[in-house]
Amino acid sequence: MEKPNNTKDNQVENFRLSLVDDMTHRVLWFRRFSRVRFLVTVISAAVVLLIGIFCLIAFTPIRTFIPGYPDARSKRQAIQNAMRIDSLETQILQWELYTENLKRVVSGEEPVRLDSLIKRISQEREAADPAFLASRDSLLRARVQEEEQFRIPQSRRDLPIEGIHFFTPLKGVISQGFDARKHPYLDITAPAGSVVTAILDGTVVFSDWDEDAGYTLAIQHNGDLLSIYQNNQKLLKGTGERVTAGMPVALVGGSGSLTTGDHLHLELWYRGTAVDPAKYISF
């Protein structure tokens, strides 16, 4: 009778990890495992750990501590700089037209009229080659798609800020008024969870957490207007979304390290300058 060939290659090496009481030598806990099972367990634990670290950095305010990551202040400054550049471009165009008309008046020529200039541009566009216009339109669409999320709408409104009808973002009590130097915004006290609405139609250019200001949302409106809502309990709109006047955008809270209670921190910027919202909005 032949004996089975029990070679070392056919044997599976098993190991046991035990937890033993040093005094009584009683086995409190043990686990059996093989080499393959041990490697699979280690690799799975490493993958779970990496996924947990990624989620912690990607979906929490910890990512603001990464060097080079833009915080809320730098994003807000970028928005304000874009508004100032837009206003400066408009002023430069007005001065160029004024200078050209002044030269024409001095030389005895007819000044350039704005309506005739617009009419001439419209005629030139109508007379242009349709294929050329189509190519320009395609290039423009491609350029718009490649722009960053903080682009500023280029539409204009001749209506001054005094003639604009603002919707009330929140019914509450103004706990601290506007001061251009020390306090260029309003603090409006209201119960936690109260709905905050947009004051005008616009595009959300910022919606995220800030360590000092808490949950912050900024909306770019037509006419070089920017409204900022801080210290919210929750944000209802994300960056890039279009909103209409009176649409809920956040819930009142007391988030942020600098807050003193449940209230809405409201800022209103017009052409790069902070203005008093209480002059134009009834709370």
C-alpha cells in the first residue's frame, strides 16, 4: 500500500494570532489566517484608508489647509477685481468716445453720435459673410465653455441702483447697521432655519464653507451688483446655478468662528464698492 505524497508544496501554511492572559495563560482571542488571506486583508484595509482620507479632504473644510488651494477670501477678491476691471473698461470706452468727439468739435467736424455708431455696427454685421459669422460664433462658444466658474456676466443695465427693486432676503431685526469703514455690511437677526432668498436675478459665483464666515454664498447680478450671504446654517444653491429674485438660497444659522449667534450677514457691492443694503431693501 502506497503512502500519499504529502510534499511541502501541497501543504497550505496556516498561522494563528492569539491574545493570551500572561498570568493564567488562558487564550482570550485568536484568529487563524493564511498568507493569501493576510495579504488580501492588508490591501483591503489600505484601500479603505485611502478612500477615507480622500473623502475627508474632498468633502470637508480640511481641504482649505492644502497649500495653494484658494480660500473664500481669495475667491471673493477675484470676483471684486473682475467687477472693477469691468467698470474700468466701461469708463475707458466712455473717455475714448468723449476724446474723439472733442477732437471732432475742435476741428469743425460733426461729433460721433452713439445711435449712428450702433446703427453702423449693425449694418456691418448684417453685411458680413455668414460663414465667417458662423465660425466666429463657434469660437465664441468654445471660449465660453473653457472659462472658469467665476466668470462675470457682461450684460449692462443703465438703470441706477436707486431705481432697482430689491426683494427682501429675510424678515428680521437689524442687530448691527452698516458702517463703510468698520462694518460694511448688515447683521440681520432671525430664528435659526429661516429661509434666505435672493435679492435679484443672478448667477451663484461662490457657494462653500469659510472658516471665519461659515457657509457663504455670493450671487452676481446684472448692473455690476454683487450680494453676499454669510453665517448660514445650510446652502441651497451651488456655484454656477442661476437664481431668480425671491428664490430660496440658504437657511439662517450661526456658522463660522466669528459669529455671535443666529443671524444673516448680508453684503451688497455696487461697482466694486460696498453699499448699505438698508437704503434699498426693506427688512
